[in-house]
Amino acid sequence: MAQIIRPAKPRTGLLATDGKPHPLQDTLLAVTLVLGVLALATASFRGLHILTSWAGLLGVLTGGYGQLISATTRERFGLVLGLGASALGLFFGIHHGGLFG
């Protein structure tokens, strides 16, 4: 019955598994995922190669820095997904015309 009296652990966020908030890492994760989705969504359109390339490049850079400072496994998992999507978008964007057209 003692376990009923113990207070529950405070929930600090979905991505913080160590019980501490990580606002910078969570922001980098969200930015990397958004840029990765944007890069992949626009990769199939040849006319959007500039947007695709820059979104992919920025996603790779933010994801790389996020990996450098990440603190939990959940953050690293999401960053790897965003990095992969951003890299694919960057590759397709460069294949279709590059960063500067």
C-alpha cells in the first residue's frame, strides 16, 4: 500500500526521458523534422529544386547540431529520421538543379 502514497513523477515532456526539460534540443528536433518533411515533399517537383535543396541543407545542419547536443535516445531517434529525410531531399534537389539554380 505504500506505493499508493508516493507522489507521481512529474511529466516534463514527451521527449525528456531523464526527467529534465530540454527546450533547445526539442526545438532543434522539431525544426529538423519540419525541414525534412518539406524537403521530401518538394523533392519530386523539378521546379522546386531550390526550395528542396535549401530545406535539405538546413535540415542536415540543424539535425547535425541537434545530434551533437542531444541528451536522450528519443531525441536522437527523431533527429536521425529528420536527418535522413533532409539528406534525401538535399540529394534530389541537387540532382534536379542545385542550390542556386
